[in-house]
Amino acid sequence: HLACRLDKAAQHIQLHYNTELKVPELAALPGYSVSWFEHRFSTKYTLSPLTFQTKQRIDLAQDMMRTNTFSMSEIGYSVGCHDTPDSGRVFKKMVGISPRQYRNMVLGNRKEEN
């Protein structure tokens, strides 16, 4: 079934969020051509497979910024974003503010709650 096969690919991305995935490898999981897989995946999840992975990484980085004191570099490395300057640009593009601004915002809110 198509939806189950796409869900398995999405689960694979979620489990391997911190590794560099290639679309041909992902398309091979359900046994589809690259173009067909990208089209169907994007239709179902409203994101391309690699943007889906990037979103997973950013969501996890945001969680880490809210819940621990790791440095920004450590957080980036742990979620698979090894190029910190580029990762910061991607974060800002998807979230609307830089990682540091995000962290300051959530830590500031936490201080105000105490």
C-alpha cells in the first residue's frame, strides 16, 4: 500500500535524522523511482524528503535548546547539522529567527516563569 510505504520512508528519515540521507536511497526503501518517490512524498507530507529531514533536525534542535545547556555547536552536531553557519541560515529560514535568538527567547521565557 502506497501510504504505508511512504510512512516507512518517513519513519526511516525520523530514525536517521542525524545522518546524511540521499533521495535515491530513500526512494529505494519502498522500491520507487526517485522522481515518483519525491512527488508522492511531497504530496503526502507537503515537504520534500530532505526538507522533511531538515524539519526533523530543527524540531529536535529546538527541543534541545529548551531543555539543556549544550552549546549551539553541540546541538547542531547531535542533530546532524555539522556546518554551523549554514545550519544557522537554514534554521532562520524555517523558524524565522536565528538559533541564538530562539534560545534567548525560550530561556528568557523560562526565567520569567520562575
